[in-house]
Amino acid sequence: AKAAEHGMRTFRVAIVGGKLYAKVVTSDKMRRRGMSRVWYWLWGLLELLERHGSEVPDVDLVMQVEDEPKIAKVVKIKVGNNKAGARMVPYTPGSEENPPPPLFSAVKSQGTLDMLWPLWTLWGEDVEGAGPKTGGFHDPPWAQLLPQLVEAARGNPWGARPNKNAFWRGAARTSGLRDALIACSGKPQYRVDAGSVQHKLKIGKAIGAVDRVDSQFLVYMDGRSFSSAMLPMIPTGALVLLPQSPWETLHSRAFRRSGHFLPFDSRPDAVCQNVTATVKAAEATPEASAAKASAAVAWASDNLKIEMQYQYMLRMLQAYAKLQKFSVKPRGGMKPIGWGDVLKNVKRKRL
């Protein structure tokens, strides 16, 4: 219950006897962005139960769908009866004295203790103005998208791709660094092809993930926090230019550990120069660059397939269930959740 107090887009879930229950509270904050994220995470849990129902333990958990983690390693607590008295105390994972509230999030940072859960975009996200034909987000769900990307990547050799500049599209208003990259796009001294796309405001032309296989280089950049754009970049067969980031998702953590990317310094005063230098260095060793791009596709095909996501979810829930010291049951206004409940709250159709 304490975990549900963190953030404005939390919801509580229970799995009991292979059945899914949830308490989903609709608020103004949720309506503006978070509601479809909640329902797509519930979609993923329903699919997990269909695939591995007999292995999924009874659990009671809290999830949050904001773009930032919520459980700081150090917390301010009240001292005595003095209203003004407070001190900063670190949470102690694994202890009974001051354990962190268990909260599942899509992202964490070095200073937080949120538990990572796969991105909701694996199943979908309804973004206003995006993809009316597919419903919601303009790319298909990951179970379909990954094999499409792998096939397209392998059919478009890295050295033969027509766009040889560093390609980026996204919402510029979320980051000054993105503005800096757009400002140098198209200038002859830089190797940058960048532009702003904002679905709701109908700014720019959306580029689907599969269309990016025409590019030799894709640039990843954080927005206000992490960006879900990294995941579909990885299997495109492009070389992904990846700067340092304080944010960590399940997929970014694994990709960084793989080493199948090009690091670059993203200081705002030199981002265009550094992107250009990284591109030119890769071009100077074409065989090695093509091999790195191919290795990223192979790695993604093996490690990012949808069943691997479900295996992670299953193992996390099994480990989490062992830590629960109470009887799990639907409580606090939780209601049964089935496919009818999910599908009436999202734009995407179930295949």
C-alpha cells in the first residue's frame, strides 16, 4: 500500500489463482497520458497468464507508468512530534527496519530503487494523432515488429543504405539537446538528419521503425527522461549512436552491456561535432562497422524477442512472491480484469 503513494500514475495489481485483478483509478493526470499505458501493461499480464499461467505465483504489486522512477534511495522521514523535524534516511533493501516500498516502473536511475518492468510499448501506447490505421501508436506490437525489423535489416546491407547521415526524429520540446541537434541538421559541415515530430500538434512526418532501415546511423537521445525510441532502433541494422544517460530501462541496460553501439559525447555545445566525428570514424572502417551493425541485429533477434520479455516478467514475479509475507487476495477495490476490460480501454485490436 505504501508503494501506491509514490507518483500520480500508480495502480495496484493482484494475480490470484491465475486470474488478474486490478484497481485502476482514472484521474486527470492519467487521462492526459497514462491511461493507455496502464491498460497495455495489463494486456501484457494477461498474455503472460495465457502463456505461463501455471507458473505465475499469487502476487500483489504496485506499478507506475510515469516517465521517471519514484523510489529514491534516500527518504525524508519525520522525527518525533516536531512538525518541522525531519531527516534524510537511506532505505535499506532486504531489511525489516526501513525497506523501500516495492514499486514496478519502466525506468530507474542510479539514485532510485524502482524495480524494472518491460516497456508498455511492447504491447502499445495510444498517442493522440499517431497511427489511425493501426490504432494508437504508429508501430505494431513488439511480437510483430521485431521480426519485421530483423527481416528488413537483413535485406538492407549496412553499406548499401541510402541515408548515410545520423538520423533522428522525435519531440524536440522535451530536451534542449534535441533542439541543438535539429539546429545543425542539413548544414554541410555536419552529418546530421534531424527533425521534430509531435503527433498531437501534427508537427513533422512520423517515421515508422521499419522505415529507418534505410539509414546507416540512428541517434538516440533522452527526452525529459528516457525515450522508448531506443528499443525499435536496435534491430534496424543501423549503427545506433548512444550517449551516456542517467536513465535505465530493462532494454537499455541490456543493450549497453552488449556493446553493439557507437558511444558519443552529447554535450550541448558540441553535440553536432561529436555526432559527425562518430559517423566519419565508422565510415573509415566500413567492414568493422557493417559487422557491428549485423551483430546488433543478431543480438536483438535472440535477446529481445517477446518470449524473453515474458520470461523476465515470470522470473521477477516468482522472486517477488517469495518476499511477500501475507496472503494474497483481491483487496482495496480491485476488480477482475479480462480481455473485454482491456480492449474497451485501448485503440489497438487483438489479433
